[in-house]
Amino acid sequence: MCSSGRSFKSSNIQSLIAFEKNFFSINGYDSNRGFTLSLSKEISKPISIKINNTKTTTSSLIKEFPSTAIHNNTFSFANASPDFRRKIIDRSLFVSDESFSKTWFGFYRCLKQRNSLLKNRDIKYIDAWNKKVSQEAKSLDKKRANFFNKSFLEFKNILSILDTCTTTEYLDKIRIEFFSGWDSRKELYDVLVENEQKDLIRKTTTEGPHKADVKIFIGENDAKQILSRGEQKILSILWCCAQHEVLRKIYNINATLIVDDIKSELDDNTFNVFINLLDFLNNQIIFSCIDDHFSSKIKDKYKEFKKFHVEQLR
């Protein structure tokens, strides 16, 4: 909530208000910069966000307090929808690239216009929108592909320095590819023209950056057909950490890494891979656990390690 104004537990923020209460509020303080944060939500009012006592938007909040959140939805990274994997890249780009927001909205505005023509079967001006959509798509696709390539190199770097174990040998066999949303060997304009009749039948644009994906394979097989939940979990953690490191190393953005319920579905060997990973992450890390799995493993090693127990506030 403090880094995005949203919760990964529910898309309905109002549901976070305690039972029979009228509001919730959160206050935060950034000791590095001296920034204060006040966030509140009442049942009948939109969320209120203040940074240094000045009202602001969720977009500004995300950039002021960036984070990489790894949670239950992220853990099924390989099995998730293309939209989810696409959004993980887009969130990092929103924080790191000043022009990304304009590029993203520019493409989706044009896409909306083309889809409207298809829905109404009014294709008199569709060629103009074919050109406009393909023009906007080029910039969006380039930004995504560029960030993916940087993340993939960091992912391979993390794998090379980690102390893996027999339960994570599959990681060396994984192949990760960025899919633009169409056959990138062709111009998107040509693809849109070829697909006009198919798109008219479906009343929507079937190919383009809105169909982009991060595809994961083991050999020639889709990874989701092979990986267990625990294997998917460590893969998703490593991939998100790779993007996290790209933000830090290349863009000088010190985002907070947030990991929810880290121990569930990880056996001891795989869990030790995560502990080993902490050696190479230099940003602030916040993780939650139902049981205390960490103190004996990392308390002595990390001087700034702090543990707290969340109680029911009264």
C-alpha cells in the first residue's frame, strides 16, 4: 500500500478496512530522505495519499517509493496469464523510463480506436488506425524488449553465482524468451492488414503489443507443464530479483524488495537458495513468514536484520 496505493491481496481497497470500522490509515517515514507518508481510505471516499503533507497521486507514490513485490500471484509466474507477466515488466518500466507512460497510453488509445471500428464493423478508416497502431507499437515493443534483455542477462548472472542444489538443477535448463505479441519478423502494419477479416469476426485486434508475453520453456516444452509449484516459486523469485537488480544497477533506483510468505512450498534445499540470494541483493528487503525460519540462518550474518511480529492493532 505504501509503495503503490494498492494491495496484492485484493483489488478492492475498501475490503482492507477492518470489520465494523469506517477507515484505515497508514503512516510511514523514509529515514534516508526525511520524507513522510500518510495514506488513508474511508468507506465512502477515495484513497487519500500525502507525501510531506502534500496530496499526491498513486503514480507519484510509485515513483517516490518504488518496490518489487513478490507474492502469491507472482509465485505462479510460469502458470500465470500473459497479461500478468507483461505487467511485471511494465511496472518496472513505469518507474525507470520517464517516457514509458506516454508511450503505453499512446498505444492503448490507438488500439481502443481500432477495436471500436472492428466492433461496429465500420472499417472505412481502419487503414489509418492500422498505421497509427503500428507506429505506436514500435516504441512500446522496443522499450519492453530492451528491459527484458537486460533482465535476462541479470537472471543468468544470478544463476551463475548462486549455490544451487539438486532440487534447482532445472534452472540451468530453462529458456526464457520475450514475445512481442506478433511475429516480429514482420511489420505489425502488414500483420494488421492481413488480420482484418479475422479481427472483424472476433471484433478485436488479435495481434500486437497488448498480446506480448514472457515465455518460459524447458527444452521445447512449456515450463508450466513441467515445474511444480515450489519450482515455479523459486523461478519467479529469481526473475523478479533480476528485474530488481536491473533497476538498481542500470537505473540507480533503490526499490524495496517485498516478499510475502517466503517459506511456503519451498523445501529446505530450495529455501537455502533464497538465503544465498540475499548475499547479492543490496537494496532493502522486507519479507513475511508465518513461522520463524530466518533468525538462526541470517541474524548473525546480516547486522541490519530486524524482526518484528505483527499483532492485531486495537
